[in-house]
Amino acid sequence: MNSPQSPDFATKPTLHGELVTLRPFRLDEDAPTLRSLLQDPEVGRLTGSDHGPTDPQPWSEHDEERMRAWYGTRNEQSDRLDLAVVDRETGSCVGEVVLNEWDGDNRSCNFRIALAEPGRNRGFGTEAARLIVGHGFEQLGLHRISLGVFAFNPRALRAYQKAGFVIEGVRRDALHYDGAWVDDTVMAILAPEWEQHRGRPRL
Ligand SMILES: CC(C)(COP(=O)(O)OP(=O)(O)OC[C@H]1O[C@@H](n2cnc3c(N)ncnc32)[C@H](O)[C@@H]1OP(=O)(O)O)[C@@H](O)C(=O)NCCC(=O)NCCS
């Protein structure tokens, strides 16, 4: 049986949109934004990393080491693509976008994104999703890109829909947050869909 050629995740592209550029991380330059993302309780809640409100903690040496170990090695990964989202107007990093969980047999990946507060609600998320998803289909040869979005995040759901992700179903009560159960909506986009609308579906 033919197995499709493995995609080239090791080459980290720079992808230009109208509002944002996606590029490989530059740790020293991007660190302030990455620190703020990791410290932001809203990001912890919306990404399902936290299970309830947390008191702000001072940024420790250990936090700094972990952040540097993680983001300092993203450009070396050969089975996933992590890129900084950069505001074209200021040239500053405003967040990150990721294709991970590569499944070679099924040519699929998971998608995730997190923007720091100054980068939100300005169309950046929608454009960043279009850019990396387009790269995933057109350069990496993916067939399917999927994600999960929690019920308390209608902004993310809307941005994903605008970029062409389609709701497939709901993982009920998938997250326990602050004493309440929260549904997780599964969304995905397929290569033939991308070919039709290139991230601009008729909604
Ligand atoms: C989710 C995220 C990537 C979206 O990116 P963004 O740049 O803020 O979103 P955009 O500006 O591209 O699009 C947001 C859309 O949602 C709409 N929207 C905003 N708040 C909304 C709300 N409370 N309910 C419904 N729609 C909402 C906006 O009006 C816009 O739609 P429109 O262009 O049709 O008017 C970004 O906000 C983010 O990173 N948030 C924090 C972390 C997070 O939620 N990560 C995703 C976890 S699944």
C-alpha cells in the first residue's frame, strides 16, 4: 500500500497576511508576549488548561526556565508546526498558532491558537487560522485539521467558522471549570473544502 510522503514540518515558514505575519519564534523578542500568554487566567480558562479561577502568581525562575525550554525548541520540531503570530503594524508578537498531533496514517493534525489581549478582536485570529490551515493543506499535504472549542468561547467558534472550520459534534461535559461542566465543540476542515473556499466559506 502506498503511504503518503511525510510532510515537511521541520521547515518553518514565514506566512504573510494583510494583518498578521506568522513566523518562527524569536525567543528574546517574543518572550514578553509569551510570558503574558502563560500568565493570563483568561487564556488558562479558554484553552481548558485551568479548572477554576486562580490568583495571579509572580512569575518565577522556574516559570521562566520552562517557558524558555518550550519556546526555545519549537523551531526544531519535525512533527509539528508552532509559529508566532506577529502584528504587521507594530512588528510585535501577539500570540501563537500551532498544528500538532500529526497523524501520518490519516494525514490529520490538531489546530490551536492563543492570542494575548492586545491582539484579540481585530481579525488576527481568523487570518492566522487561514494562513496556517492553508499551509497545512497546500504545503504539508494534510487532509484534515480539527480542533476543540469550549462552550464559553463563542468568539473562537466564530473565528474558526469564518476560516472554514465546520462543527462536527459536541463532547458533552468535557471540561470541569469552577464547579460547572462545559461542553467542547469539535470542529474540522477538510482538504477538499479548503480547495473550494480557501478559508472564506459562504456562511
Ligand atoms: C480565539 C481567538 C484566537 C480569536 O481570534 P480574534 O482575533 O480575537 O478573533 P477575530 O477578531 O478574528 O474574530 C472574532 C469573531 O468573533 C466575534 N465575536 C467576538 N466576541 C464574540 C462573542 N462573545 N460571541 C460571539 N461572537 C463574538 C467577532 O465579532 C468576530 O466576528 P465578525 O468578524 O463576524 O464580527 C483569540 O481571541 C484568542 O486567542 N483568545 C484567547 C485564547 C483562546 O480563546 N484560544 C482559543 C481556544 S479554543
